[in-house]
Amino acid sequence: MSEVIQDGKFVELTYKVADKASGHVLTRVDFPLGYVHGHNEILAPFVHKELEGRAAGDVIEVPIDGNLIFGPRDESLVFSDYLENVPEEYRQVGTSILMENDKGQTRSFIVTRMDDETLTVDGNNPLCGREVVFTLEILTVRDATDEEMKTGGTIGAGPDVDPSLLRAV
């Protein structure tokens, strides 16, 4: 009998996020991500809930409404400026720019459009207003070692992934 995902189990998986309407893959993680279920939640809580009771070899699809996670799109967070007012290092579509308001609060904006005269940035999360499908392939489910329980995840070599970036989905 194969082990199933529950608290205290070490899990490795890969995933992709695709736009539901177009099928276009927005992001994917092909290098196995490892975590200890119930101790190091690397994905959104409702995704972890969908993983519970699953086993290695399972592939699941979790539909996600970006509006429920990030709220509705706010067009006041989209603005353009003349290219001459924008530093050279920000003049590329896809560049993330961390901005601070007069209250000291920060927000990440992404350069979404650029032409010969203007550059447009968007402070909305890219999943706002989108329905996506999160497809996860479970590769490993086993008891976590004591060391993995202490650290919350994989011990050893692997890519350095900032877990805060993964919580978006």
C-alpha cells in the first residue's frame, strides 16, 4: 500500500499553472519541490488541502479563481509614464519593480508594455481576473526524517527557491 499525503509526510512534486481559457502555461516548476506536509506549506492552503490523501504518481488539477485569492483587478494600479522618466534598468517587459508609497508601504509592479515613447506598469497580481488550472504531479510521499521535520523540507542540494514566491498559487 502506498503512503498518502498527510501531516508529517515528506512530499515532492512538480507543477504548472495554465490559463483556463487559453491553455497557455503561465509558470511551471519542473525541478521537484520538497516539503513536509503540515509543517512547511509552500503553496496556497487550499492547494495543500487538495493534496491530502493523494499518493505518489497522482496528478491532480486544482482550478483557481485569481479574484478569490488576490481580489478583483484594480485599474488604478496600472499606469504609464514617458520612457525618458524611467531608469534604463526597468525598460524591459516582465521586469519587476518594487515601489514605495508615501506611507512606506511597498508593492511590486511589473512592466507590462513598452513602446518608443511610454512604459506601462501594473501593480495587480498577474492572476487577478484570471481563472487558472494548477496541475500538480506528486512524485514522492514518505515519512519525513527528523532533520526534514526540523527544517520543513528537503535536505541537500537543489535550487534555491524563495517560498514566498510560491504562495501566489
